[in-house]
Amino acid sequence: MLKKKMNIITRDFGELEVSEDDSISFISGMYGFENFKNFIILKENPEDDIMFLQSLNNSDLSFVLVDPYSIFLPYDPNLYEEDLVELMVKSEKDLKFLVIAIIKENVKDSIVNLKSPIAINPKTRSAKQVILQNPYPLRYSFVGTEEEKRC
């Protein structure tokens, strides 16, 4: 079956041809961006841990995403039951998690939000930014040596 393609305009990459199969729809929008629900995940290679979440409705709206398991090995998200119901899954293991990164001019000052990841149901392509029950930090520095992270 042929994947339906579409052209999108982005602030950072110009015009791109993407597959509609790569789009996701937020159930209730992201915090602070509730009116924007349709996005596409952009990455150069399927195995990349860093990617972009590009709005399909606003070419200027995009976020840097990171696979949390690539930077924080004990990551084990625990969602509230209502989030699991909204995402139409039985457990967190049925979801894909990505965290929003803020990349600073000095890359060592860059952070990710481990407390409020984006949870994606790969089967339905629906997504929701959730607040985890876990005591993870809102601002986790993910750049630096392992010795620096222990301090």
C-alpha cells in the first residue's frame, strides 16, 4: 500500500515532503499550545534519539524531542489511569515516550523535561503530553560527563 505524501513548510527546514503515516494527533494539545493538535515527527534516521516535533498547522511551531531512554536509563513512566484510558492502552508498555528538550546556546546548559513527556499510542497515532506520577524532574540536564551528573 502506498503511503500518502504531503508537503509541509517548516521554519527550520523549509519545505519538506513527509508521509501522512508519520503524523500524530494530540488529544488535548500540549501545555501552552492547546490549540495545536496535529504534528509530525521529523528525524533524519529511524534510529536517531533526537528529533523534531513540527506542527502541521503552524510552520513556526516546533519542538526538539529526545528519546528519554537514551539519556536516563532508569526511565520508567507511571501514568494516571485516566491518561491510559484517553490513549486507549492497557499499560505504559503500549506507548512510546519522548521528552521535550530545550537546547541552549551553551549546549551543556540544555535540559529535558522528564516529568511531562509526550506519550504516543503507535497504533492510533494519538498523543498526549502527560504528567507522570513518578518524581522525575522538570529540568534534567542531559549533557555532560557521567561524573558531573552524579554531583
